[in-house]
Amino acid sequence: VVYENSTIASKSVAKEIADLIRVKQAQKQPCILGLATGSSPKGLYSELVRLHKEEGLSFKNVVSFNLDEYYPMEPDSINSYVRFMKEQLFNHVDILTENYYIPNGKLSKEDIADYCSNYEAKIEALGGIDLQILGIGGNGHIGFNESGSLQNSKTRLVALDHVTRVAASNDFSGLEKTPRTAITLGVKKIMEAKRVILMAWGEGKSHIIKASTEGPVTSQVPASFLQEHNNATFVLDQSSASKL
Ligand code: GLP
């Protein structure tokens, strides 16, 4: 779906999420959201905060699982995704602190594998992700599932691509200080989500949006796997859609 601009697009995605949260509330069910970081979902989160403050949207029945976190990463560090999520969303709505999960960037190496299978088990115990929000990396990564990630890949520690590290290096004041690894939800759990919304804005994403939606389904472009999802939508602005 192509919108005139990212503000209108973000509001439309926020409305879908708000409607889902309310439906689940009426059914006395938890609403399981998969959440993303990066610049793309910022407008979505600010609109959700507005809906909470001005229209009484409650997040008390929301349980959320973030896609990824750099490793190693201290949760209160300026670049942590924990900090990002608190600043963009969690600190401004009534979600319960025990109800949001973000991969832990300060585990010891030997604990990561167990931690990742527990992360997936928690999602499964709740019946899976109702709605997964995604951004997309310039190389087609979703979460931190870089090129080469398999469609059945699990939640795991991954090595970040050079291009991903270069893209992040401004935030970390230089490539040398940019993490080399991250923990990411695997492609399999993303594909199992009942609904997937990938958001992308700007000319810079137009090439990878074309490759993901019109190119072959390939692990070289992990977002292309979404062509095989039965309820996935790419939400775009005019610039990111300009090569379609
Ligand atoms: C990081 C995140 C991804 C995100 C991507 C794109 O790599 N791990 O989940 O989709 O950045 O970020 P942006 O939305 O800032 O372009």
C-alpha cells in the first residue's frame, strides 16, 4: 500500500494496531505485538502515544516482543533498543513492565542459545505474534536477519553485515565502536506471525523495496520471504515505492 507520505502511512498502521488491541480487550485476550526499532516505526509509536493520551487507548493487555538488540549492549546505553523503546513508546503508555520483552544484550555468550529458545517459547506459549511490525535494512534484512538468513532460521546471535554496521556507525561515533553482532528473532517466528506490516520510507529504500516485492524469493534478500506470507503488507510512501 502506497501512501502520500510517511505520516499518513504511520497513522494508518497505528489505527490498525489500536483496533486490534481493542478487539482483543473486548475478548479479554492479550494482544501479542512484535515490535521493531530504527527510524521507520518512530511515527507509528508517536501516533500510538497520542492515541493513548488523547483517545484513551490502553496497552494493559499488550504483550510485546522486540525483534532484536545489539550484542553486547547495556540496556541503559544510549544506543540500546531497550532505551529506544522506552523513549519512543513504553515510557509514555500504560504497558506493564513485565509485559514487554527485548532481547538481552548483556548475557554471557554461553547463555545466549538457551535464552533465544526461551524467547521463542514465550511467544509460542502466548499463541504466537498477532501483529509483527518490521522495518527493512538497505540490504533487505528484517530484524537483524541479514542476507543469507534462512526462511526457517531461529532466534539467534548473528554477525552484522558490513553495510549494516556502516549504516549504524553514525550512532556509535564510528565503525570501530559499532557492534559486530546482535541477537535477532529468526525469520521463522516472523513468518509465523498472523499479520506482518513492513514499513519503509524514502528514496534510499526504493531499490530494496523493488527487490523484496518484485524480485525472486531468496535468502539473499530476507524481506522477500514475506511474498510467501499470507497476510503481509508493505506500507510505503511515494519515494520508497518509486521503483515499483
Ligand atoms: C536496524 C534494525 C532493523 C531495522 C533497520 C532499518 O538494522 N535492526 O530492525 O529495520 O535498522 O532501520 P531504519 O528504519 O532506521 O531504516
